[in-house]
Amino acid sequence: MTSPQLPAPFDPASTELGCWLKVPSSISAEAASLLGFDYICIDMQHGLVSQSDLTPMLQAVHPHSPRALVRVPGNDPSTIGWCLDAGATGVIVPLINSADEAEAAVRACMYPPRGDRSTGPARAAIIYGDDYVHTSDGSTQCIPMIETTGALGSLDKILSLAGVNAVYVGPSDLSVNLGLGPGNHDGEAAFDEALVAVVEACARHGVVPGIHANPSLAARRLEQGFRIVTIAEDLGGMQGAMAGALSAIRGG
């Protein structure tokens, strides 16, 4: 039997639209993965997904969406390795403040000699074959989040690291760190300038810029130059659909 290949790293010339999963449900993960998103990201930082929830969700996603990412709770090597061993094709790592922290995240994703990842890929080897340990470093995605002033000040150093071919902006934490408060702050000079800085730095280094968005912001983010854009999430989508149905019947 021929094993499937890990998906190729993100391509700066392509646009990928994704769905974010916060609810610990393999059924909702399967439903989302059947819709044709370019990637699915399971959120273990602000979502309600535990380690015991993750593997069934990855099992539900993999047959339908080859790019299955996990946002890990933090920059912890054991958690990063565990998610990859469970079959995630990459990790999004929050609250990176420096090139040293980004390098630590990369090393947690890569096997020696490039990194420090422990050898024992468990489910990943079942999916991707016995050569996984020897072949995965070139395709495993380590995606630092750019959401702090420290990361903004270290952009060129972070983006020049071998093993970083994409980054992901967290707009809410970025806004808080810029002193603007949580939420979307389009039109605020500090916020807009930060997004421009990320996109321009990514262009200099051949790194793919990503960002968290929603349907109403997606077109603007694409115009700004982002190429990995999360446009939907399970919890918000469910609430929105329910509220719309209720409003349509009750009015108001």
C-alpha cells in the first residue's frame, strides 16, 4: 500500500483559505473538512480541545483535508512533538517574542540534526509511512505567530530562520500588545502599519504571511497581501447560523 505524502509547504504564490475548530468534536471536524477548505486548524490554545480530543479530530480531518494544522497551547517541545506524532501536518505556535523562541519552536518540529524532536511518530508513521522520520522535516510546517511587539521587532530574524516558511498573525493579541484593546482595529495607524510590516517582511524573505480573519474581513486581508487566511470557525459559525435562523422566524 502506498502511503500518502505530507502536503508541500505553503507556497507564496498560492492563496489558502482555512477553517478553525474550537469545539472538541470529531463530527464537526469531519463536517468542516468535507467543505473544501485548503486547511483545517484545530485550536488547543483558546479552543476547548484536549490531547484526548485531538487524535479523533485528526482522524476525521485527514481523509478529506490533507493539511491538518494544530495551534498548540504554547511553545512547549513535548506538546509540539505530541501533536505531530498524532498526525498533525504542522503547528501554529502562539506568542513568539523573538528569533530564539521561534528557533526553539522549529527545533521542536524537526528531527536531529536540524532539531530536537524525539523519535516516535506513532500515528504519523501509520499515515505517512516508515520513512516519516527521514522525510518529514522538509514538509512539517512550523508557523510562528506574530502577535507581540517583540515579534514585530524581530521580524527579519524570525523570517530568516531555516524551517520557517510561513507565519500567522493573531489580530486580537497583536491589538492588545499595541495598546489598542482586543478585536479588529482596521484603520488604527499602529495596527495597519503592523500588518504592512509583516507582509513586506515576508515578501523580503519568501515567507508566506497568514492571518486570522472572518468572511467580512477576508477580502481585505487578501488585498493586503496575506496568503493564508482563516475565514471561518466552528463555534462562531454555529452561533451565527442559529441566530440567523431564529431571527428569520421571529423577526427583529
